[in-house]
Amino acid sequence: MERRTLADLVCDGLLRRLADGLWDEGQRLPVVRQLEKEFTVSRVTILAAMKQLADEGLIAVSPRHFATVAPGAADRAARLLVASLAVPAHRRVAVLVPEAHLPPRFTFGQAIERFLAPAAADRNMTVKVVPWPASDQPRFVERLIRRGFMGALAFGLSGWLLPTVYEMRRRCFPLVVFNRRMPETDVPSVLLDERGAVRKIASALAAMGHRNMCLVYLAFDERLGEARQRADAWVGCLAEAGLLGECTMPLYYVRPRDDVDLFAPLLRLENRPTAVVFGYGYLLERFLMGRRDPGLRLPEDMSVATFDMLYRVTLPSWCPPMTALYDDPRRSIECMIEMLDRMWRGDRHPPSIRVPMDLHRTDSIGPAPH
């Protein structure tokens, strides 16, 4: 198979913009100099890409290199993109992981190996983990395109990395995000049903007689669009059950970088909660690290559960296996791959979807103490 040229990659970018309806029929494309700047390539490369589009009847080029969009160009561009998917080299997918999160935790790397790579292969794709920098993000997107990537799956998106998202949308570069929701953008995402998960654990604890419950959560959560899902749902569930007024500390906010015992004030409460749910697994880890011999029995003195215990947490000898709320990584990954495939096949703006989370019950929760 012949190696694709830089002009081929620029042509792909222009095809995506035409298919997305960025330019109307009869509208003039940006001048060559502007396209040179946007794609950071030479004039010769832009002219070669425009010639490919003209040969396909998508644009009409004047002797002065002004190009106008031909009738029916959007539909034809979409068909050409779909046809190109039969070529395996056209299916490289970048798995974007923030540099601060590398190397990935054990279970994330395991999920890529066990679920992501096979799911991608089933749809004729290959995936590669790419470090996601916070600096010079437009140039980072350009490098991805030059390396032949046709789409991206984004994990761990925060506000610092939004320029990448906006640059990809500007270039009509297919992108699917995991568990982030961005208002006023059409970037599709696979979201976790965190509200449903909160309802599961709150209902389970209430059924065991707990009335004084607490959710330990971050004072500042960087998860775009989803930051308050767990806390808001928790308060809502307590209110619906008529328990909010019985909780001495329904929400306990912490800053995990403090070098202090974050949880001593909670445990010193005269009427402390009988059930505590940790909003993140690493908050539970901090709690356990400070209590190697705590004089606290689980679940006799306090029931404990957590979200996101998908990485290795060393439990002290006094601690039973932990009740946890999990997402199904296989299902989430398969949904992301399917969504990306739909974008390539012409559904440029598929709606975001939510996938359920499961409650894994263990002996870390039990009846409320009398």
C-alpha cells in the first residue's frame, strides 16, 4: 500500500469540512494563503490537495486559484469519506491521555489492552495512546493529522485542554470524549449514569436502616459538565427520602493535596454519620492510609462505599473488601468506538449517550448501628 502524502492528509481535512457543510454550494473557499496557515503546509501542498478535490468534482478552481464549492459537494464528500474507510491505513485513532495522567494507572492500561484494542480491531481501526500536552495545542492537533490519525478518543479532559477540542471541531476532526459534557458544543461524549449510581447506593444504605449519611467529595472537581452530578444527585436522593434533615454532614468537601488528616473532623463529630460514601476511589485511599489501626470497625461502627475503585488500592488488614460503584469499561469503550465509526460514516454530530454503573456490594456496608 502506498504511503499517504501530506497533500492526502490536507485533502482529508478539506473533505471533512465540506461534508460537515462548513461552506455552502457556490461559496468561495478561503484563499490559498489562509489555508497554508491553517494547515501549516506549503502552497504547493495546498494546491495539490485542491487539485484532488477538483478532480472529484467537489470544487471549481479558477486560473487565479480561487475555489468555489460545487453543487452537491457536501453529499459527495461524505460518500468519499465513507469509501475511504475500507482502507485500513485510514483508521488510525489517537487515544488522548493528559500528560499529567501518564503513565496510566494499572486498570486503565489493562482496559486499553483488554477492551479498546480488540473493539477497535473489530471495526478495522488501530489505536495508539498519545500524551496530551497542555501547551501549544493547535500545533498538537496538526501533528496528529500529519501522523495520519483520522479520529481521537479523549480521556481525562479538563478546562486546560479545551483548546484541543475547539481546534479539532474547527477542523471537523472526529472526536469522542469520555464522561465530559461541554455546553454549547456538539462534541459527542459517552457519559456515566452517575445519578442512577448515586440512587443505587443511597437506596441500599437507607434500606439497611441508615439515616445519617455523608458523601465525601472534592472541593473542586475539574470534570467539565459532570462536576456536580454525584453531589447534586446525593443531596436530591436524601431529600426525596426525607433524610436530609437527619444528616449531620450530608456533604463533606476535601482538598486531597492537603498534608493533613482530612477526615479527622468528620470522625470527631458527636453524632457522626453511620454511612460514608467516597466520591472518588483515591479519597477512600487517603482515608484508609491514615487509619492503619483506627479503632474503627467496618461495617459495625460505620458503613463505607466508594465510586471509581478501578485501580489498585491496598486495603489494610482491618478493612473488608470494599463496596463500590463501577462503570463497565468494555461497554463504555465499545460505545466510544461505535460513535466514532458513526461520525466517519456520515453522522457528523451523534448525540451523547449515558451508560449505567453497577453496584458491587460487599461486607463494608451493613445495618446501621443502634
